[in-house]
Amino acid sequence: MSEELPNDGGIKMVIAIVRPDKLSDVKRSLAEAGAPSLTVTNVSGRGSQPAKKGQWRGEEYTVDLHQKVKIECVVSDIPAEDVVEAIADGAHTGEPGDGKVFVTSVDSALQIRTGKTGRDAV
């Protein structure tokens, strides 16, 4: 009898855009969920979070692109739903601008050092 594999036997990439100040909480949640590997990129964007107005040297300006971090986590042995839940738990503040999480399928993977492919590469 074979054991059922998470993610329907495939590889999933979980991509999250969250507030920079919540990164440490998200990392902690992911480690507790058994998904410590991640890639983090500083990004900026806009969504439902309102624009901020400011003034500099007498000139008014609008900031409608907010600083965020993009977290990418590729999993094969851990259910992607567990990773999504861990990110949501770590990033939640209840205010506009908390972010979003996306899950996509990964067609293939190659570990450069060993030459392993597919699920073995993750």
C-alpha cells in the first residue's frame, strides 16, 4: 500500500506578498510548519491599501506604491495548504495591505549541485 503524497505528488510554489515588518513572523510560522526554505525579495506595489500623501520642501506628493516583501517557497513533501496557512497566520494584522498568497504548480526542478530533478530536487 503506497502512502499518499502531498500536493497530488507534484511540486507547488507558494508566492506571498506581505508587509516587510511581518517577515520575521512569517519565517517563524513557516519553520514551525516544516517549510524553512524560502526566497525573499523586496518589492513595491499597490492594491487595496490606500495611497499616502506627504509633503517635501513645500511640494505635496502621493505614495501609491507601498514597500512589500515577496516570499517564494517551493514544496513537494509538505502540503501547499499548510504553507499558505502558515504565511497567513504570520502575516495577518487585519488591516488593508496585509498581502496576498498565490499557489502555482511547478512543472520541473533541477538541483544544480547534485543534478537531481523533480521532487528529489526540492
